[in-house]
Amino acid sequence: MNDKIIMENMLLLLKSTVEVYVHGSLESSNKPVHNALKSNLDEIIKMQDELYQKMTECGWYVISNINTSEVNKTLKKLQKN
């Protein structure tokens, strides 16, 4: 396994972990549990951002800008539904 694949898997794991902490903190029944989950959520989001930045530096996570006409086309399509 190469570094890119490992980092992609780590990113997916962090993203799914964020979902668990979000739902847990929203559904927590008391303040100490909520605070613990939110603290962990903040840490996972920080880790995800750091990993994303590293992947971007390595050229493994490329974001391209989309032109306005494509955005408008998609919006019109969604508005029809």
C-alpha cells in the first residue's frame, strides 16, 4: 500500500468518525457527555483538516473550481424537482 492510499483511507475514517461524534453530541442526554463528545469532535475535525492540507500539498487531493454556468445549470435542474 502506498502513502496516498493510506492517507485516503485515513481521511475517510476521520470523516466517518466526525459523523459519529456529531450524532452523539446532538443526542447526548447530559452536559458532561455532550462536552466530551464535542471536544473529541473538535479534535477529529482538526486532524481531518491537517490531513487534507498534507494531501493537498502532495497533490493527492485536488480541488478544481467549477464555473458559474455549471452551478446555475445544476440549480435549475434541482428546482425542477
